Amino acid sequence: MSTDTLVDLDEVLTRYEPVIGLETHVELGTESKMFCGCSTTFGAEPNTQTCPVCLGLPGSLPAANAAAIESTIRIGLALGCRIATWSRFARKNYFYPDIPKGFQTSQYDEPLCTAGHLDVEVDGETYRVEIERVHLEEDTGKNLHVGGSTGRIHGADHSLVDYNRAGIPLVEIVTCPIPGTGAKAPEVARAYVTELREILLALGVSEVRMEQGNLRCDVNTSLAPVGSLDWGTRTETKNVNSLRSVERAVRFEMRRQAAVLDAGERVVQETRHFHEDTGSTSAGRSKEEATDYRYFPEPDLVPIAPDEEGVEKLRAGLPELPAARRGRLSQEWGISATEMAWLVNAGAVELVSDTVAAGASPTDARKWWLGELARRANDAGTDLGELAVTPAQVAELIGLVSAGTINDQLARQALDGVLAGEGDPAAVVESRGLAVMGESDELVAAVEAAIEGNPDVAEKVRGGKVQAIGALVGAVMKTTRGKADAATVKRMLEERLIDS
Ligand SMILES: [Zn+2]
């Protein structure tokens, strides 16, 4: 827990300019590891997916995974990077128990992809994030510190290491420092990771589940006095594991660093830990310089020399990227960029798209997902996509409303049934008896009872105050418990009070 004092964000911005930067690690979804044939399946018994290569045993020799190299190049192409014609792996030397070899096989001065960019949108404004590099490396094993209350090494009485993750291909995507975002720095950081995640999903190179650690972010933040030409000292908040946390980590560091600078002290260049529970960061180790790692080219692996023809083939095979897809869908659905941004923020683009594909109109699909369903998700404290209703079921519900079988109010009751696992909408309408009443004897009786029960209102309508009919419609809807069709009821009342 941090006991640092904090400055209000509004106040931070009157004196300081933030510069952010993001280093994102993505575990690729290849079948086998980066330099050996071990399986990459998540959740296996500890140390059951290892071999002499990924355990770093003497005499074992690595061989690079071609599928991982291809995925890395595709990521680079999607980010508009230059693809190297000559690239090498390098040894990054450091000692830690989760690195069995005593070094991580990574890339240093000869990465596969450089000089790309990704445009992200926040509140209708576009920010260009320059990508410095995309390189390929291997993941580390996983330390488990036992006996302490925090799960960190401090306070633990012993540690265990699981090497199943050691050697899984890991792509690191590094942005250039991003200046000029001002008050929007936390949101830009989040929007960047969100968009990157969408791209990785579209490429199908990773499952990008942040909660499983497929996608991990190191968030760099620094502050410089407004108008200063130099950038401030940055901190690196490690392994931030959710989109929301990316935003919170930047916001917290801005507020904390401002307090440090206000006190006339210097920001320490260090790595920091993010705490999900409090949204704060705390000091980790002081940051190593590249020289501390004694990088040198990996002598056991041949250089990678992607040929132009192969790269162009990969470029031609890229899927439609999320930004282009959103542009196309906006046109097809007849909505503005702002309306599309709402759908993106709600995580509803795919859901609406699938609902439309299942036969609903785009307007109805959007109305349901952003309205009633968003409200249910919010009440349940869950994401839209985790609601127990499929786009096909939503389309069916919309179809029942359009056909006049149920009205909006009954549709909400039918949705209750679907969410409770009672089956598809039509089945719930049937089993719960939700269909709109036709012009039955029961409805005629309800209409006549409403007129008799409200003689003064009926008299007003007869006398020409037509809008007073609403009260009578309401009375009928009440006695029929919402099962009547309001338009039908209104027409039946008019026939009795006006047309006669
Ligand atoms: Zn292995």
C-alpha cells in the first residue's frame, strides 16, 4: 500500500504535462512454444509442459517457431510497421528463478518490426500513437510465493516455480513516448490498449485474455513542467492486467508524481507495482538500464530474413482491421462515428453485428443492446457479452415485438425468462403466457370496464378532449397487466367513445 500524497488531477494539469508510453506483452496462441515443441495449453499441472530446451538444460538447442515469426510480422503489418529484412534474436542476461537459462531469448537492436503507428479515438478526437518496435521473445516461468498475505516475495516463507509458461512466444509492442494528450492521458492509454487488443483479436494471433495474462501492459508515465522542453523522469508500472487498470495506473502516477515534484523532490526512475484493490502503485526495484542486461546476439539461432514476397503474401492475407470494420458498419447501420464510439465503449459492436446477422434491424439491435441489456449488465455488474442471452435470442425477441406477438413491456418479461434459463424467447412467451391479448372478450370487457369506471374521463373524450383517452388506455393496460396492445386498446376506446 502506498502512503504517497496525491494532487487532484485538474490541478496536476495546471502545472505539468504528462507523457505516457506503453509496452504491451502478448502471448501468442501458437500450439507449441517459441523454441521447443512443448505444449502451450493454459492451466495444465505445474511443470508438465517442459523439456530440456525450455528448462535451459546444458546441451539443449533451440529452434525458432515459424508460426510465431509469421504472427509477429502480421502484427507489425497491421500496425503499419516496416518489416526488417534481417533480424536476430539476442540474449537478455539476468538472473531470476523464473528464467531457467539465466537469460531470456529476446530481440535487441534487430527487431522484426519498427516504425508503425496506431490511431486511437477519445471523445471524438484522434490521437496518433507511434509504435517504436514490435519484437519477438519468450515468456518466463511463473513464481508462486507461498506463506505471505500479498502473494509477493516479501513476507513469503517459500517460493515455487512453474515452468509451463517458460518459452511461450511473447510479442512485445513498444510505443514511442506519447506527448500532447494532456488531461486525456489516462483515457488515451486505455484506448490504445483497447484498440490494440481488437487488432490482435481480428488477426487471431492470441486469445488476448487479460485476466489470464495473455496481454500484459507496462505503463510508463512522466510529468514535465508546462512549457518545459525536457521530459520528466518516468516510472514504469508493471503488469497492469485490465483495461480499466491501465487508465487508473496512469491517473494515479500523474497525481503521485505531481505531489513529489510539488515538494521539490525528484521522481525516482523505477518500476512500480499496481494494486487493483486501491488503484495505487508502490515502488518496485530501481530500473535497470539496457547495459545491465549485457545483450548479445543469440549464437544458437540463425538470423531471420523475411523475404519481400513472403511479407507481401502476409499483408494480402490480413483481415479487415477493426477501424475499417467500424467505418463500414457505421455506414451500413446508418450511424455516426459518435454513435459507433458508444457501441465500442459498451463492448457491443460484435453483439449488435451478430444480432443484425440473425435478422434484426440495426436500429432495434442497437436499442436493445445499449438500452435494456446494458441496464441488466450494469445491474449485474458484468459485461454485456457475459449476459446469459445470445444475439440470436435478442433477434428473436425483436422479431416477436415486430410481429406484434408481444410489446416492449412483455418483451422485457420474456427477457427475464431467457436470462433465467427458461429457453428461447418464443418458448418463454408461450410458457409464461406473455403474448399480447387479441381483441378477445376479455379485452372488450376490460375496455368497457375502464369506460364505466371512469365516467368523467369518458365524458371528456366524448366532448372532444381526445388526449384524455390516455388515462383510459392506462387503466386497461393495468387490468390486463400489460398484456394488451396499447394501440389496439386505443382504437377500441375510440370506436366506443368517438366514432359512435
Ligand atoms: Zn520445452
